[in-house]
Amino acid sequence: MIEFAPGNLRVPKWSRPVYVVAAGTTDYRKRYPEKKLEELCMMAFRMLLEENDLKKEPLAVKGLINFACYGEFADHFQDQLLCEAKVHDYLGLDLLPNVGIKTGGATGGSAMLMGATTIASGMSDCTLVLGWERMDEVKTWTGNYYIATAACKDFETRLARNYASYYAPMARRFQEMYQVDERVRAAIAVKNRGYACSSPFAQQPGHHTVEEVLKGEIVSDPLRFLECCAMSVGSAAALLCSEELAYQLTDKPVRLYIAGGSHTLRTGDRRPMRIPLLPHETEEGYQWLYDEMAKHDGRWPGFESFGATRFAAYMAYRMAGIKTPIEDLDLVETHDAFTISDLQTYGDVGLTLYGREQEYITSGECYLENPHTGRQGKCPANLSGGLLGTMHAVGATGIFQCGEVFWQLQNKYDQHHGAPELWKRYGKQRPADWKSLQVKNPRRGLAISHAGVGSHVTCAVLEKAW
């Protein structure tokens, strides 16, 4: 059993606050042969500089950057080591220092975490965080193999060569342990892919039904085709600043709190432990769960939960003063690479108690408009379309999620998703039935960046600061 010593649970203390002032992104596609990787990164960088209503000209903002953190998951895809050096050069940021960051699917979130520490420590007043993935230079099955080697090659990788096969036993175990109807997972796919229809950045938007999802081809039992994300090409960026500089650059800065957690690659060897409690939870409140687990040879986190996500949330909530997540957060972006990873995360971040994750879906509180009440859900999830509907260009994903929350908090969803000229930029036409997904008067949002089967996770809380 894992037991923490008091020092292990020290809550991070930053020397000064960190702010997000701008974000940028490309659209996301299965293939993007007309653009070099460096050009895609420049597209995200230019949007960041030019389209965030900053109070200084783009070149003046660029002249404030002290440091850059770059995220890329797999060098294999481009056959290019040290790609961050090429991108840094192309963006015109030599001789400024930069670092490349790799933590699997959490690469984007880890880049945000490292960028935040440069501001919080005083090393930098203005840090560019930019991530990408170019997954179209190899065949899909080769790409799946590359990604699958982020699991433990001594254990999990030998079982299969794609991540759906790693998540399938989790889905099966979760379904049996908590008596979850598979229609709940299907509803997640319908919701997220539907929200992607409002995004000009989305790779695979679609209006589907629960029945359509359940009739889809099995990828790895019980996960079906529409329950799995796609491989994407694209880039995303964010600009982090000190407090003084943030208010010089924008009238709508957003404060950032972010923390991380990690766990073994060997899913079947997760050692049991007591649940690290979030501020609104108690040991007594989980006694029923421990009793129920004992009946089914269960243990926490087991196959049902992600210990790294819980650890990251444990830290980030204490940094940001979050007491009751479902009440204190106005929207969330979770890592819905598969419907089951989305469902599991609800308990990890405390939107529900463990074992009751499906209630977040069935209650309707995860929707922008609760289908049962017609009112806004308490905490809408993945209004960006998520990984299922919009993108999973791995090194960009966590940054893209933070950018989506950032724009929501600034009340700029329509500006960055509804403008017809933005759709035309990517060779698309805004749908006639386009709907705004702007949350009403949001104050705080959450973004979860997640690797593998939970090996690395970051939890970012973004808060309106004006």
C-alpha cells in the first residue's frame, strides 16, 4: 500500500501569481500536407499575437517574451529530433532560452506547468507555451504503434498495439463495478462530438445519437468507434505573464493555477492506497465505497480511477481555493481520448463522488443546457468538442484545452468560434445551425491534461482576474 509522508503532500507555493493573456490555435485535421510543421506553429503563434485584443502591437508583444516551453509527444512521427529548435528558430525567437517537454498525452499540460513555473519563480516575465503534433507522415496503424509504446513495453504493450485495448479493460471493470449502463458512455460521445459542430477547429464534428454510437463497430470491447478520439495534426499556443505585465497587455487577464501528478505505466500493478481527499470529501463519506470494493476484490485506484489525476486536483484545488468543484467551477475540459477516460475523470476531480460518476451525465449538469431543466448545467464539460470531436494533436492538446477555457472566461467564445471569416480561413463554411456555446458569466474553469493510462496528469484551474 502507498502511504504518503507529510512532506509528499506539500501544496505548491509560488513566489508570485501567473496569468494567461492570450491563446492561439490552428484547425485540426487528419492530414495537413499543404503546411510544414513550422508553418502550423506560426499559425497558432500569429493568432496568439494578433487576435486576442492585446493592448500592444504583435511585434511589441513578441519583444516581451523571455522564455519558451515547447510540447511534442513523439519525435517518431516526423523523424526529427530536437524539433523545438527548428520551431524556435522559425518563430524568430533565437537566442532566447527554450525547453522541450514530453510526458505522453499530458505533454501540452506539462508544458503549461513548466511555463507557469518560469513566471512564478521570476525566471521570466513573459513565457510562450506552444505545442504540436504531426501525425500524418506515417500510416494510422504505425502511428497507433508509436503511441502504444508510451505504455510499459515489458507489460501492457505486449497485450496490444493500440490504446483502445488498454482502456477497454478499464471500461469493462468500471461498468461492472459501478453498474454503469453503456448508454452513459455513448451519451458522452454524442455530447462532445455535437459540441464540436460549433468549432471551426474541429476535426470530426458530428450530430449523432446514442443508438448510432452503440451500433458502431467495436474497436476494443466494449469501446466502439465513436467512443475513440482521432489522430490529429495541428498546433496550439498560450502566453503566460507576470501580474504587472498581464495588466499592461490586456484588460481581461486570467489567473492560472496548475499542478501535476504521476503514476505507474503498469495499470495492472497499481498498488492500493487510501483516497487523497478533496476539500469537500470525508473518510466517512467513502466508507461505503471501501466496503463495496472489498466485495469485488477492488482497491483504489485500481482499474476504475486515475491516481495521478486525483493527486493533481488535490494540489491545484488547494492552490486555487476550490472547495466544492461542482459549485466552484463553471466549466471543465477533460481528456476524453475515450469515453471511459472522460467518465472516470469526473470522480477524480470531484465533480461527483467516486462510484457516482455517471450521475454527472444522467443529471444533465454536464451540458451547456441541461436537457431535464432547460437551464444551464452546473458545470458544462468539453464545450470545445474535446478530443472526441475536435482534436488530439498530442503535444498541443493540453494547451488547446487551457486556451478554450481562457476564451470562455473572457466571454469570447463567439469571437473565436462564430466568425464566418474564421471558418473560411480553414476552408469551411459556418453551419447554418451554428450555436453559441458561451457559458453565462463564468468565473473559473478547469482543464485536465492526461497521459497514457494515467501516467502523467496536470490539473489547471483558470480564474477570471478582472
